[in-house]
Amino acid sequence: MKAKSIEKYLVLYLPWALALLFKSDPVLSYFTAWLGSILIFYLTLSGWLVPLPKDRPIAEQLMRPIFLVQIIFAGYMAVTTIFYFLNLIGYVDFQKINDSYFVVDQQKLELTAMCQRYYVLGHAAFVTGITVFMKYPVKRKYTVDQEKLANTLFLVAILTLLSSYLFLRIPGLSQFYIQLTALSFIAGTLALAFAIPLKKLWNIVICVLLYISNFYSALVSGFKEPIIVSVLVLGIFLYPNYKKIVSIVFVPALLLLFYILPTYNSAFRQSAWSDNVNADEAYKIALDETLAGGQSNWEFFTHRLSEVDMFTEFVKSTPDDIDFYGFKLVNQSVTAIIPRVFWPTKPSTEELVMARVYDAGVANKFSNVSAKPAFIVDAYLSAGAFGVFIGLFLYGAIVQLISIKAEQLFGGYILGTALIFSGLFQIFWRGLSFEFLINSVFWSYVSMLVIFRIFRATGILTKI
């Protein structure tokens, strides 16, 4: 790394250093760290830190880690906490509560500011890992026939969907069902984006049907993320050819989803999960309640949009009451990779993860709740601030290296990053506990190599 580059990288860590300097004033410290993440987004996405890849127009490379993965992962991790913090200092629906009726929880305020400092440190380390290994253009080893690309994507969508159902029927291999279902969705959406400008009628019809099916499955899943991802991915794939339409339609649509989904999901879960109403009926009930309106989503924005409240509980107990875990969580993650078919008595990954949740008092072991720590929380639990720096640097580096490897093997950005990386490694968009993330990434990498062999054997890929 050149001396000038090192100086630029140091700028990424200035917000963390300043926030640490202001830690005696938690409000000032929090906002310094929070705005620091906004600054990091600007420094990286503007090309100030390192030049952005020039092998493709920006609109045609949005699935690369520096763009989509950073925006979703770091945005969810570090930016969404603002609502929780505003709530702490006495705001509800962005309106200040009368001070005579509101008392600030000073300890919670200080813990939240501390967590935000870890978030901005993690964000800086994450983009450092990405940009250090961001070498473009990628030297491709194989190529794909561009004229057949639209049909190739269409076939991949159909075949991976059919294959996913086969894995669903094989005990112990359900994670491959999840991988292939995600890959089929990405392939189908990408195929649709290719088919529309080429006016391939039957491809368009079948891909639209696949997309509607996936979108409906997301609506009745009980989770918000699949719905948002469905719209976001389609918008990104259509953007290069239809910039104005996407800007006019998809951006407002995403904002609307963020506003109405909390109400919809809450109503759906109540009907489907608590009242045992079938999914189709629960969907209709939830839709009616959402359209009726009149409900505040402040509770969602403050306590469910971000995971900072849970992070504060871990920070409060570690290392004061519970020592740092060191390499224990990494070791557990390695054992989690081994398929249960080869190790029938393998400890439950869910129980391993939840053990530290119960020990920290984040949740009661007798309650029916799953409160898995985020990746940055596990990094902190392993070694404090140093763990956050090393963990998030490695996270960014691995994300970038896998994306580059995919482009090398699959003939460039479209099949490499847009299809294979985005389809198999979506777990990077959110980041989960060490055990779940490392297991998923390992087997997704294996799946990538298997798919590569299939593409070579069928002639989809030819050596350069």
C-alpha cells in the first residue's frame, strides 16, 4: 500500500478516534460515530479512498461488494441505530416528549454510544478489507458466449429451482435447498432483466411468473428482508437499461415498503404464527390491516430495525462479568461445518450460539425467542475492539476475494458476481453469528466450485 493510500485509510478511522475522544459526552460521541459511517460511505462510493472499478459503468456493477454488500451490511449495522438513539433521548415519531415526563437512561445512553463506536470502527475495517483486495479488471480464466447469456440465465433459473426441491427431500441437506432457491431467484430476475430489452416473449412470461411466485413466497414468509430484496434486486438489474423508470418507480417503492412492512409483518405473524391461520388467509388479513393504516411503526424502527439494543446487553456483561471468548467461537464455527450425516452426535449449532445469549442475560433460556448475535457482536465478544477490527477486516477481505474468484471462474461480472456471488453468498449482506456464517460461506464456496465444473462440462464456460 502506498504512503498516500495509508494516509487515506487513516481518515476512515478518524470518526472512531474522535468519538472515543468525546466518550464523556455520549450524545456527542454517538453522533460523531454515526456521522462517521455516513462519511465512510461518501469516501468509498465517491472513489476518493480508492478508484472505483473502471471496467464497467457504475450502473452495471452495483452487485460488487463495494456497492451493494457495503450499503446493505454496513447500512443495517451502523446507520439504522439512529431511531433507537432518538428514542433514548426522548423522541417518539420524531417529536420530542415533554422533559417533565421523560427521564434519560444514562447507562443505556453510554452503552449505545459505545456500541456505535464499535460500529464505525467495524465499518472502517470492513471497507479496508474490501478495498485492499479490490483489484479490477479481473483477469478472467474462462469466458461465456454473450449471445447465449440470456438463455443461459433462463436455464439456470429453471434447473436450480428444480434441483432445490430435490435437496429439500434429502435429510440434512436443507441448506443446499436454501442456496439453490436463492440462486434460482437471482438467475430468474437477471434473466428477466436480459429478456425485456431483447423482447424474448416466452422468457419474459416464464421469468415474470417465477418472480411473482418468489415475491408471494416472500410475502408469506413472515420476514421483511426477502420482500425488500425481491424489489431491490429487480431494480438493480433493470437499472442499466431503464434508469429513469427504475428511479421513478423502484426508489419510491422501496421507501414505501420500509414504511408499510412493519405493520404488514406484525399482522401476518399474529395471524399465521400465533392464531394458526393458514398463510393465504393470513396474507389477506395482514394486507387489509396494512391498507387500513393508522398504526405507528416507531416500535419497529427503534427496536427491530437495528440490533443495537441487544449489542448493549453484550457490552454490559463482557468483559466485566464474562471474559472474552478468544478463539472459542471460531473453533465452534469449524466444527459446525461438518455435516451431521458424518457426525450424528454433533452439538446443535443453535444451542451453541444461544448459550452466549443466555449467559449474557440477553434472553431467558425458558423463553421462546431466538436472539442470535450479529457478526460484529461475535467479533467483539472474541476480543473487544481488536476483535472488531480484525473480524470486520477479514469479513471485507473474504467478501471481496470470493467475488473476484467468482468473476475469474465464470467469465466476468454477469455470471460471476451478479449471479453466482449474489445468489450463493447472500448471507454476506446481513452477517450472522460466526457459526452460521462460516458454515454457510464454506458450503456455498463448495457449491460454487461444483457449479463451475458443471458449466465447464456443459460448454457454458470455455477456457480463454
